[in-house]
Amino acid sequence: MSFHRILLLNRNHIGDCLFTTPAIRVLRSAYPEAVLVAAVPSVNHDLLASNPCLSEVLIRPQRGTGAHLRWLREIRRRRFDLVISF
């Protein structure tokens, strides 16, 4: 099966977030042409921002129903083929 747009829901804790990098590398190898987008809390953005295996790093809102709903609408608009929650 081929996936073109993959969303990675990453962990909140810094150490857990770092431990996902080998999986990100494997996904990039398996799907070299795919758009790989990681969604992380703002405190973890810098951990993955320079990862060459990722196409983009999105900041996931931490609080506020309105912010969460806007973020979910954005995710739906992008029409990801696969979502992986670490």
C-alpha cells in the first residue's frame, strides 16, 4: 500500500519524543516520496524542527477547546492517508 501524506502524532514528553526519531527514519526510508508531518506540543518543536526526514513539524495546541477544534479542522483539510500515534 502506498501512502502520500502521513501524520505522526508525537509524544508530549521530551524523552519520548526523541525516542520516536528512529521510527521517523524508518518511515522516511519506506516512503521516500511521502509528506511526513509530525504534530508535537510547542515545547518539543525544536527537537524535531531540523529533522531531515520530516517535511513539516506542526505545533499541537495544549489548551483550549477552540484551538483544538481549529487544529482538527486543519488536519482534516490536509487529508492525510495515514495517521500514526506514538
